[in-house]
Amino acid sequence: MTNTPESYQSFQETLGNDRPSKDWPEALQALWHDAKGDWEASHNIAQDLHTTMGSWIHAYLHRKEGDKWNAGYWYRQAGKPFPDYSLEEELEVLVNSIINVQ
């Protein structure tokens, strides 16, 4: 049993902490760093996740930095369409996707 958040709201409540829980999946840790404003730490984790979720997070991060071409590549790797909704909404979708697989 891990202390993985049970909802997006409970994920957001952890943002006051100094770091994410080491018990969390790496993908969720990456998103936590992004939500805290540390794009670089998030990207460092995401680029080492050789999974569909890692590719999706990588895509989201490059979309966030404004690199549409690179983001498009990673969305294709993840098998996801380029989103037509906000980055904030995508962060919530990503977090919920990880939480709901636990």
C-alpha cells in the first residue's frame, strides 16, 4: 500500500511539501515536479521513462515549453492526439490517468 493520492485534489494538496513521496510511481513524481514549477526535474524523470506514459508526459512538457514539433513527436510515440485543451486540463488528465491505474 502506497500513499499515492486518491484524487487530483489530493495530489494538489501535496504541492506544499518539499518533495513528492518516493513511494509514488516515477510518472507521478515527474508531474509533481512540473506542478511545482520545476520543468527540468520533471523532464529529467520523463525522458528516462520508456513507457507510453513517459512519452505522454514528455509530450506535455514540450508542449508546455512551446516546442510544438517536439511535443508532436512525443504525442505520436504515446499514441495520443495533440490536445485541444489547456495545459492545466492536461495535467489533471495525466495525474488522473496515473492514479486510476494504481
